[in-house]
Amino acid sequence: MRKRFREIIKERNMITANLALVSWDLETRAAKKSQKLLSDLSADLSMKEYNICTSKEFIKLVNDLNKIKDELSDIEKREVELSLEEIEKMKKIPAQEYEEYSRLIAINQGIWEEAKQKKDFSIVKENLRKIFEYNKKFATYRKKDEKKIYDVLLKDYEKGLDSEKLDKFFAELKKEIVPLLKKIQVKKSLSKSELEVEVNEKVQFDFAKYMAKYLGFDFERGILDLSEHPFTLNLNKNDVRITTKNIKKLPFSTIFSTIHEVGHAIYEQQIGDELLDTLLGSGGSMGLHESQSRFFENIIGRSEEFWLAIYDKAKEFYPFLKNIEFSRFYREINRVNTGLIRVEADELTYSLHIMLRYELEKMLFTDQMTIDELPKIWSEKMEEYLGVKPQDDSEGLMQDVHWYAGLIGYFPSYAIGNAYSAQIYNTMKKDIDIVAALKNSELWRIRKWLEEKIHRYGKLKETDTLIKELTGEELNAKYYVDYLKEKYSKIYNLD
């Protein structure tokens, strides 16, 4: 019984790896006319995974193992637990609808890229409508004791999370961030950033590769490439792939998107060897995963000490830095700017971008808004929250791939990740001298701590359990708020 379970899990992992390879090709280097074939292949593989998960044999195996769970190892118990959850989820979705949806999201990312490049929402609007309709339908099939169908999707990315808890979480952030932002806006410079300098795209990519290696990304077990929207994808811990995006006039955009994805990738590469070929061999919840990318991107990557150690090296790639004193450079990489683009947002305004998307998702799910109204309401909320309005939909509701790839309910994970990252940082400081590690280019100390405390567990532990064991408390936004207040009060000389 246990032997057969292992065989099926291995087969599922092979399918998942092949799906990842198809996805990688679709989002990076696939020829335009190959997209239909690759999308069909993706849908076919998705159905193979669906059929395994909902087969009578697998369901019986999982239920039989659950009856003898006291005899199982911790890894096996957790695999059975996750399998029961997956079976419960998948068996409620009709096979035909699942296949139709799989085909839709596979082909739609290429359509989204075209629509974004042409700044024409009409190209992808109907598919986006279908994606939301499918997600509503699937959530309705799966709904148990959740108060709202939207909560079903939120729990897919962060178990135990619902819109009631998120409303309180975002209200707390808004209460603290908005007044701080207003204080800074009184003092901030309106001049163009000194870092907005045109840099050859090959040079940007070369610096990105240097940065990934410096942070600890293992190129023997991973690769770095380019895509329209930066992402991380893993086949397993020994094949972790990341992308970045070159923007000619924003050379540090390439660097910070790389640092962000390296945070994800290091998490995957440091998962325990004993979890290889199991269902647990990838990172935990999306909130926990985003905590690692945001930790590297912001807490580490925008710190003074981190750049002090490599500023001379940075000048070799970006010679214009020779004319910028380090103190000015540090201020520039932490400049508060109420801009349009989420991935370019500073730490302070970032959560406002997430709140906007969260509120729009809720409105779409409760029929307070239609897809046709989305561009107008997006624009209104951007002006309300950030004081800026998109000139076109490519810098508005089409800037992110998530909705167009079917990731509905994902966005709140970024804000949760920010809060977790500060909470984890607060605990890490008690164990190691982070400032010294950064100044001395000893990032291995930070990676080792994260491996021991978080990464090695993969999906073995629930996120809320792991965070409570590690920090002594549940998710607490206070640490993130305190971190922002301390950092930006110092940078902007606030009272």
C-alpha cells in the first residue's frame, strides 16, 4: 500500500515537472506560433494530474493510509493530509470544466502579453471574464463553511485566511501607512530619480546574474532568464528557474526583481533532501513564500549595509554610479514614490497596491462590479489610494499576469508576506548579527538561519504553526509597521 502510494506520488511529481517545463517555455522563449501546441500540451498534462488525483485507486489508497496514520512517518502523515485536501478539492470540479479551464489559462498568458504590449484590454477581456466565472463556479462547488465564496480561493494560498481577517489586517496597515506617507510627501523631492539612467540591457542582465550568485543562488541547480513578468518556477530543489525583466531606463528595476525572485529560489533550493520526490518538496503557503522574496528584496536588498559591501562592484556594471555618493544612492533605492506599477513600488506604498487589487477581487466576486467596469474603477481607486491615474490599461489592470493566469486570491499573499518578513527579521536579529553579515558579505549566515528555521521544512508544517514556533506568536502586522516607521523616519528625517 505504501509502496503503491509512493509510485503514484512519483508519477504526479513527473507530471508536475513536465507542466512546469511547458509553462517555462510559454512564458520565456516559445515561438508565437507554438503557443497553441504548448497550451494543448499543458491542458493535457493538467488532465492527467486531475485523473490521478480523482482516481478510485488513489482515493482508496489515501483513505486506507489515513486509517493507519499512527504507523506512518511525519512526512507520510503530512502527504496523506494534503492528499485528502486535494482530493476533496478536485473531485468537486467536473472533469470537462477543469479541462476547459486548464486550456484557457494555458493559452491566455500569451494573449495577455499581446494585449499588454498593444495596450488593448479588449484583446484579453473576454478571457478574463471567463477566468473569473470559472473561479466563482469552482469556489461555489467547493464551498463548505466559508462565509463567502471568495474565502474559498483565499484559503488556497493561505490556509486559515478569510476576507474578514484580511479586512482587519489591511485596515491596520492603512491606518499606519497613510499618515506616514503624507508626512513623507511633504518632504520628498519631486525631481527625477538619479537612478533613472539608460543602461544597455545586456549589462543589466549581466549585473542580475552577478547579483543572483552573490545572494547565493546556485546556478548548478538553477537558471536565470528573461520574461515579461518576473517569476520563479521549480521542477524540484535541483532545478529552480527564475526570470527578470530588463527596463532600459530603469536599470535597478532589473536588479530588485532579480533579488525578489532569488528570495523565492533560495527557499526552494534549501528544502530538505528528505522531501525530494514527496508532495512536500516545495515551499509552504504563498504568504510564507512571499515573505522570503520580500525579505531578500527589501529588508536585505534595500539595506545600507548590503550595498556598502558591493557598491564598488555595482559601479563596474553601472558606471553612472561613480557620480552618485553612497548616501544619495541609498536614499534613491528607498525613495517613496506614489507610482502606477506594483513591482516598482517602494516598501511604503506597496501595500496600497495590494489593497486595491484585493478590493477589486472582492467586488468582482460579489457582483458589485463587472469586468467591463474594471478599467474605470481601477483608475478611480488608483487615484484615491495613490493620487495617480494610469494613461492606459497596460500600466493599469494589465500590468500583472496573475488574474490572466488564473491566480485569483493570490495578491493578499504579498501583503501577508511583507508582515511575515518583518516578523521573521525581528526573530533573526536575536540569533545573528545581520548588519555584520551584510557588511562582510557573509550572506551564507542569513541563508543558513533561514534554511534551519524555515526552508528545510518545505510543506511539512502549516505556515501558521511554523511562524508561531519560530516567532512565538501568530501573524502580527506590528513588526512590519514598526520597521517601516523606523526606516523611513530616519531616511526622511521625520519627527
